[in-house]
Amino acid sequence: VDAALVARRGLLTLVTAEGELFFHPGMSHLRIKNLLLGHGDHLVTALGLTEGMHVLDCTLGTGADAIVESFAVGERGTVTALESNALIAAVIADGLAHATGDNYDMHAAMRRITVHHADALAYLRVQETAGFDVVYFDPMFRRPLHESAGMNALRVLADMRALTEETIAEARRVARRRVVMKERRGSAEFDRLGFTHVMGGKYSRIAYGVMELNK
């Protein structure tokens, strides 16, 4: 087999030849602390998130961005997260549902995320027009920024396909306010897919392409 799901210490772990993937909130706890202190977050700014908004995160991955999104939209908002690989979806959804957060705010944000094992384009096609406030993509970078056992395990099973123009067109239909894509700073993907406005930290290696919609 290529991978095995293992129940360990009350959580699912995905074991592959490249390493182990297990749920970990990553930097989300520090990002939430920064938001609580009023310091902001580049993703939250790019998405334009406020209390009560409805987010469609088309690329769940490790779940860290979804946690921050869920915290930003609060109890009245929603975060629906998609993951195309069933094994990754199982591990991260299990972690979000059962792992303990760094604090109450983070714990509550994790529990509010709804995870679906679904292909982003297929899911978008059947959604209502303007059904979400924002649609977010964090595709696997054409060139990875770093190597780690966890990321290698994710990468070997993740959907490595580049986003298509059709996917972005469907996202524009489904989103009321913005479509946002995360990529390497200077990536040609921004121009290829029509993201003319790019945001992010001045010294960060990642950036966010933002499409403003008027609906």
C-alpha cells in the first residue's frame, strides 16, 4: 500500500514512505494570538474577513489557514473546507474535531470547521451563485518552499494539479466578495489566472492574489 491510517494517542496519523502526516495546528495558534492583540494577519486581510462571513476554503491541506479563517469569522460565520484526497481529509478532519486547542478561541475555531472530501471544481459547479462571501485557494506550490517529513507525506498524496481557468471562473460565480489564491511571491500563476492585485508581507516568500467582486 502507499499509505496507512493509524490510530495513535486518540488521533489519526497517516503513515507513508515519505513520512508521517498528523494533525498539527502549525502557526495558527500564534496567528490567532496576533489577531487577539490587534496585530492582524495577512490571510485575514487578503480575504477581507469579518465576523459572520461565510468562507469556502477549497484546499484544506494541514488545516492551519482554515483555523485562522474560522477564528476571524467567529461563531456567526462558517468555514467550509474541501480536501481532494480522502486520507488527508480523514486525518485533518479528525484532528479538527478532537485535538485540543492552544486556548478556548482556537479550540472553538477548530470545532466550527466543516470538512468535505471533494474536488474543488466539482464542488463549485453545484454551488449556488454568490453562495459564499469569499473563496480561497492554497494549491501546492509549483516549487516547494521547504522540505519536512510532514509536508513530504502531504505532498506525496496531495493534488499537484495547477488551478484551471474554469475553476477560477466558477469561484468568481460562487463568491460574493473575493476570490483569493496563495502562491509563491513572483509566481507566474497570478498572471496566468488573472490575479492582478497581489497582497502580503513585504519580506514574506508567499503572497496572496486577490480578485475583488462586485455583487
